[in-house]
Amino acid sequence: MRRSHDMPFGAEYLGDDCARFTLWATAAGSAELVLERGTEPMERGDDGVFTLTTEAASGARYRYRVDGGQEFPDPASRHQPEDVHGPSAVVAPEAFDWRDEDWKGRPWHETVLYELHVGTFSPEGTFAGVESRLDLLSDLGVTAIELMPLADFPGRRNWGYDGVLPFAPDSCYGTPEDLKRLIQAAHDRDIQVFLDVVYNHFGPEGNYLPVYAPGFFTDRHETPWGAAINYDGLGSEHVREFFVNNALYWLEEYHVDGLRFDAVHAIVDDSEEHFLSELARRIRNGPGRDRHIHLVLENEENQSSRLRGDHHYDAQWNDDVHHALHTTLTGEDAAYYADYADAPVRHLGRCLAEGFAYQGERSGHRGNRRGEPSADLPPTSFVAFLQNHDQIGNRAFGERISALAPPEAVRAATAIYLLSPQIPMLFMGEEWAASTPFLFFCDFEEGLAPLVTEGRREEFAKFPEFADPATRERIPDPSAGETFETSKLDWGERGKPEHAGWLSFYREMLSIRRGKIIPRLAGTPGGEAKYRLIGERGLETQWTLGDGSRLTLHANLGDAPLGGFERPEGGLLYATERAEDAGEMPAWSVAWYLREAG
């Protein structure tokens, strides 16, 4: 089976060694296509769109040049074999022969996400390295991998959020065909593939758009990362098409099953139809008509309204769950953790029963109100996690939760989020309590790299433990190759006793989820879950699942035994040691009960 996305810009391979090139360059009077054999003028059309159809075989290298000036790669390049400053390459997408024509994806409620960074997931740091370990993830109980952003970034290493060419999977991981082989191999194993995409900013190196299309950006809005993208001003129809087609491209040409949209609170749009609404509508009315496609938001504003309606998003990353769990386990109260430190278990209970902890209440950390009511939404509208790339990597030394809290506390928290009716997400290596950190790393050009290093260390100056400049100097240098290498998973740990026990535990939890929770999740209603506190550190939460059964959680999330629990109706689903005893629960213990429908 052959697949391609019909893009209105970039290089479209037409067959017979011929391609059509389209460039939006509003600031240019003239534009040329620069090929290895020479330069050819492009024809200017309406709204600054330049086009040319000419001889160009699959793999041909090309650049653009405007007004006789600097050469630059295609902003819609499908492949950048020589990184962000090099030439683009023509790709013939239909040359890849897919064999997953019967794959329609999986229903959302079956999803168990596994977030990974391609470059540090395996020793190879490639798409092939991920593919070679898919059987291990399937055996674990994972039903979906979520790849951190792949858009071509400068240098040989990056988290992916500094991408500047959103249609080109970074060549340090492999070719477009290598990525397609990974996705096909995942589908062969009944594993979905999600891709993290960034539509709120471009990285600081390799973005040539301001040179020839300054209308791509606007100074009417601000973002934490520089110039805001123009979604609502003059010429914004081209910008919106660029990103809508990017989403459709990954879904159609690469057959990915879902997209995670990074920091959508930084997408500012005053249009009558917000870009996010248009994006969801066009995906649902496009590839989403014929198969399961899942759309997930990262949104600090807790806008539950985006999870409702005809063209809604399936779910949002539930940072509130993470923050409440992390504060409960570690007692940390700096930065955003301050909003949860007063009553972390109460915040956790509200998250589990109602979705968000902050549903319009004032955030002391932010200094304003945050969130919208969410209790009416089904629990599957929220992605729950104990770790992710941000929550580990934004720490100065990239520590995982297993290095910050006692094992019995981590085990209790893990048993909560893996068996709750919310959609669980693991971060790579979590399943064996990997000892390797996940640090912030990048590989910018010489002039920018020291500024990034300095800025990274200054970020922590406001924390008391980093007030001493000498202490800040110990923070790993993001630009050092060693920082990247240190972040690579050590797969040899999995067989060691101190790690094998964790791996067995995760398999057990996901086996219970697969056998007992997932079959009952479809149709689980919102608005019916409830929670109550037992003392300050005890929690009872109950859900009515889609088949009418009742799921109950009992948890003692403190370091002393706690009484006041009454055994609910139903059979024991899982319990930590002695936690199923009626009345008193040991420190850091959890018990799950399931009462069958009827």
C-alpha cells in the first residue's frame, strides 16, 4: 500500500523524475530554486507564493534563494540529510510499500502510553534502535509509544522542542523510510504510535522564515520562547495551513495514530475559530473519519472546554496528578509544587475523581485563577503520570522519582496511576527504576551554546540550594556531549535484582489493567466519581465504570499506619503487603477493589 499527503507547499514528487516546488515568501521580489545542476527562477503568484515544476529525482538536493541573497532549506522539507543549514532532499513518499492496510488503530480507552526520546532510548539512538525493542514494550503491556518531537533540529542532539523544520524527521535518527519501518513494526505488534508536535514556537537556530516570510510571526502576542506565531493576523491563513498540513502529513503519510500538542496555552489566537478548534475539526473530518486517531493536549490553563464537543481533543496531560503525587512523595514545595504542598492528598483525590485539581481556583504560584470545571468529563479525558521528560529533565540534575522518594512510596504512587481509570503514561526506563538521569541537552552553534549553558544555570539561581554560584557550576552543561550520553538508558540494568523487581511489578500492574480495567472503561461516565480523605494522608476514591462495575481505591500515603478504612463491596483486585486488612492500613500502602456490575 502506498501513502502520501498532498501538500500545498514544499517539494511534491510527481513521478518520472519530476517535482513541483512551492514557497511562500511574502518579503521576496523574486525566488529561485537552487539544484545541484544549477539555478532556476520560480514564478511569483498571489500572496507571495512562488512555484516551479521541473526535473528533480527522488533524493535530489535543493535549496531556495530570494532576491539573489542567502540560500536556505525548504521550510516544508521532508528530509534534511545535512541538518538544518544544509540542502533539503526530494522525497517520493509513495516509494515506501506499507503492509498495514488493515490497521485501524485502537480505541482510546485501551491506551497505555510510553513516552520516549529516540536518541537516548537505545544505545543506537535511532529509529531502528526503538524498533528492536518493541517486543519488550509489548511484553510490558504498553499499547502506544509516544515519540518526543522529531522535527529537524540543529546539531546531533536535542530534546526536539527546538525544531525548525517540522516536516523533516531529524536525520540523526535515520531516514524517513526508517521512521516508517518503525511505525509499521509497531502496528504489527498492535502498538499505536503517537508523535509530539510543537506548534507554539520555532527553535533559536536554523529558522530562516523571518528572512523571506516575516508575516509568519507577530509582535502582537508574546511567548516564553520569543516571537509568537501569527495565527490571527494578516497572512495567517498561510500559517494555519502550514501547521494543519503538518498534522495531516504525520497522520496520513506516516500513518501515526495520535498527536500530542506541546504547550498549547502558548498558541495565542484571537480569530473567530481558534486554530486548535480548526485543527481538531479538519483532522476529525479527514483521516479521523476512517480510523482511530487520538489528539492529546499539553495545556497549563486546564481548559476542559477543549475536551468537549463534536471536534474535541481526546485528553490532556494531567500535570495536576503528577504535581500532587510528587509533592505527596517528596514533600517538595518550590515553584509550582507550592500550589499542592498544603494538602497534596486532597489535591490528588480531586484529580482522580474530577480530573483537574485546579478548576478555576486561584493559583498562588501563578498569581491568578487557573482551570475550568472538569468533573463532568470521563476519567479517560486525562493522561496520568508519575514521570515525564519535563518533570525529570527540568530538574538541575535530571533525577528520576526513584532517586527522590522511598521505594515503598514510589510503589504506592505507581499502583495508583497505573490502575486508575485515567489513561496512564510511563516515561522510558521507569519500568525498571532506571538509574540513569534524563538531563537537558542540546547542540547549538558555537555562538549560541555558551548562552544556553549560562541561561540554564541562571534558571536555578532563585532556588536556595543553588544560590552559591559554585553549586550552579555543577549543573551539567547542556551543550556537552557527555550530558547527552549520560542520559542514555542502560538496558543492562533490567536484569539486576534491584531493577528486575520493579520490572516485574510494572508487568503485574499492567496485566491487571489489561485484564480487569480496560474491558470496563468504554463508556465510563463523568460526574459520578467521588473521593474522601481519611485523616490528612488517607484517601478513598470510587468510580462507576462503563459496564456498571465499581472500582474503589484505598490508599495510605503517609509514613505511619492509618486507621479509618472500611472494606468496600467487591473483590480485592490488588494490594500492597497487608493493605487489604480491614480498618488499618500500613504506611505507604494501596488496595484496589472491584465490585462487578449487578
